[in-house]
Amino acid sequence: MENSYKDGSCGKEEIVEKASGKDRTFQRKEGSSVGEFYLIDNQGNLQIWDEEGYILTAKKTSTVLLGQKLKEPIIDEAAKEFYLRIGFFNDTDKKPISPNCKMWIRGSGDFYPARQEDWEFGGTLIEEAGPFDVNKEHTIYFYPDYLNESKVIAISFKYSAGMSLKGSVRDMLTISIKPEMIIFEGISIKNANDEFECKFNRKTCKKVY
């Protein structure tokens, strides 16, 4: 299966059919920590579900964008913590990522995208960063080269009603590393910054408007 993202990048993943009665359902070969699976409905459209229930339907002729509002939010008054799925996308063939490129979030530790061994189809993934307090605003600190700590991007993210508490693909925060820019996208970014997409100059770490 091939996934296309708003920034023009795409990725492929292997899926397998699983026994589920009369419906044809599929899941990722390596499984999913949040129980995500795909169902082909009677009209031939692709439905996406997880253990919390229905997420969206991708029609044959439609394009679904990450973060698109597709159903009314379900408010969980008892929720105190949430996890966030974070995807990195690499588009730096001519200006490769520094091995010292680092992301840090308080409570989640350090992550070095260029040192990961699972870069497939131009991306790598943190399945469940967190946990984070649902009532607070949190900050990602992104160092294009952490040996130069004066150059850092600090960007806030925040939970809102309707987001998965367990790190779902529908609420994924994406970080796209490009030759001249670093782009942060996702509903959690919009909740804190009023913008679904925030761009920063990769060299100066200043926001691009």
C-alpha cells in the first residue's frame, strides 16, 4: 500500500489480509500498537479503523490529508495523558542530514533521525512519544546540528478533543527535513500555533512566513 502526504512525499508499507468474517480487512504486516486496520466496504472504498473505532473512509477518487477533520470529536473527560506518533521525512539528497541532528522533548529524551537504521521510503517513525499531559502545551526542540546549540527550533504542540490518546496515524506530527527548510505539520501543531504547517529555515532556524 502506498501513502501520499501533504508535502508531496509518499511511503509504502506491506499489508496482509486477515480473517474477519464476510468483510475483507487488512493490517500492516508488522502489526500496529493502536490496532489499526483497513476494511474494503461494499462500494470498494477503503475504511481505516483502530481500536478506538472508525477513523475515515478513503474513496477511490478522493485524497485524504493528514489532520483533516472527518468526524465530530469524542471528548474523554477522564483522559490525563496522551501519546503522539511522530514521522520524519528526508528530502535532503544534495544537503544530507547531519549525524548530529537531534530532536528533544521533555520526558521523551533525545532522538537522532540521521542515525536511525530503519529509513525506508524516505522516512522513519516514533510510534509513541510521551506520555504528555492533555491539559498542557508541550515543546519540541529540534537541533539541525546539536553541536551548535545556539541554533534550535522550538515549536509547541497540544492535545485537543478528538485526538487519539495512543499515537494514531490520523493525528501524526510530521517533520519534513528539506534542503533549505524544516517543516512541522499536524493537528497538534495547529492546536498550539493556529497553523497546521509551520516552516523554519534549516540554516538559521528562524520561522519562514
